[in-house]
Amino acid sequence: MSNDKPAILFVGHGSRDDEAVSEFYQLADNFKQRFPDRMVETGFLEFVRPIIADAVEKLIAQGATKIHAVPGMLMIGAHAKNDIPSELNNLQLKHGIKIEYGAELGIDSKMLQAARDRIEEAEASIENYDANKDRRDTLLVVVGRGATDPDANSNISKITRFLEEGMGFGWSTTAYSGVADPLVPAALERTKGLGFKRVIVFPYFLFTGRLVKRINNAANEFAAANPDIQVINAPYLNAHNKVIDTFVERLEQISSGDAKMNCQLCQYRVQIIGAEHKVGQPQEGHHHHVQGIGTDADHSHDHHHHHHHGEHHGHHHHGTDK
């Protein structure tokens, strides 16, 4: 294990869903295998331990003096723009070490290839389906997480468009699992008027969790209510090789000084319509109340925590339902 190379901190969002956490660890392990000569630790923004501070302290205890932090995030919403950087800044000051921060996965040709593969897996389960002919009569619904940041939401729309045109679907639409409109049930309801007899619902998510399960349930309920429409749930991205390749590239960009965040449409820097009040707001994290509080399995006997998030942190309600 070399101490001359910067240590790597892989930052997860964290989830209350145990399956999601174990899938994140699986992805982190696959990522770690690409760097056998470097120290690698994982830390989470909320719910799960080790929290980011624990992981940083662990790396320092192993002798790290410089850390490259890669956010395990698909899109550049408030978590990647705000919460994680503020946490890392505080830790740099506290420990007197250098932490450099990478970019999120974002819109990337490798991520689109991973998405295409997952959609093709779903198509392979359809009887007598010929992609060359039948895609024209198929509607693709791409579901993003939904954020309070239109920059993150519009990226999902862009991915939808790439997949529709690149794969030759008859039509496509974008939906969100929460926070942004349209939510999945409303989006599916609206698509009925387009007259497609087949719909593929693809969650553009890294891991399972409450939200992916909610998306699948909404699709299944729509299918049950509309027996004349064939509804297929596509698998989410998970630890696809192309996803790992993109994480590796984001890490390399830190070393080469190319890690760029999209500040062109950042609501903390420029006046985005509807979010003018956010310009110049202090960049500080909002996750102290849910750091390391545990997953659903830890709380099956105690629901005390769940009653306070919405009351005191309504401005950040999307952060408490994973």
C-alpha cells in the first residue's frame, strides 16, 4: 500500500434501505479493486455509518496526508454541490490535510452505454420482441430521483432524449420518483393518451432502495389498471462495468486537475428562474440530524427519529426518504 499516492474516499449518499447499502458497498469494492496500491475508504453523507468524517479519520490513521474524494452520485444536485463539499472543507481545516473533490458521474457516454444495456436486458424479457421493429411502437419512461435543483432534473431529461434517439424508441418521457414533477404515476397516466401499447420504465438509479421500489410499484399498479398496455420494469444501473469506468475517470480527473463541476447553471451562483433567492447562499450541509442514524433494520424497534425530519427540515425533505 503506497502512501505517496493520495488516498481515495468514496462518498455515498446513504440510505435507510439495507439492500441499497450493500449494493453501494459492492460497487465500492469493484471500484477499490481497480486501485490495489492505494488506500480506499467509504463514507456516507447520511443514515449509514461510517459517516464521511469517520472514513477520513480512518485514512489519516493509516498515514494519509492527501485524499481524493469521489462522490458516488449520478447528478449534481444539492448533495454534490453543497453538502459534501462543506463537510470536506470542515474536515480539511480540522485535520490540516488536503482533500480534493471530484465531479459527479453526470452525463457521460459510458453512463449512456450502461443505461442502454439495462434497457436491452428488459427488452430481452419480452416475448416475440424484435428491437429493430418494435422499438418504434414502444414508449420509454426514464425515471430520475428528482431534486430541488432544475440542473439535476434537466440532466435526466437529456439522458432520456439520448436514449430515445440513440435506441430508436417511438417516444420517451421523463418522470421523477419524488420532489420534482411529474411523479411516476402521473407520468404514466399522461402517456396513455399517446396510444402506445408497450411501455418500458427505466429507473436511472445506481442502487435499489425505497425510491426504486416505489417506481416499480407505481409501474405495476399502472399495468394492473391498464391490462391492454404492456408495462416492463427495466433494471437500474447498479455496478455495471461502465459505471465503474466512469468513477475511475472521475478520480483520474482529480489527479490531472480536470475535475469540473457544472457552475454554468448552478443556482448558488447565477439567477436561475424560480431560485433567485439562492444566489450567494452560504454553502453549508444540512445533514447533521441524519448522519449515521442507521437504516430501517436498525429502527424497526424505534421510530423516534422518523418524526422529526419533516418538521424541522422541511426545506430539505427530499434528503430523508431513501
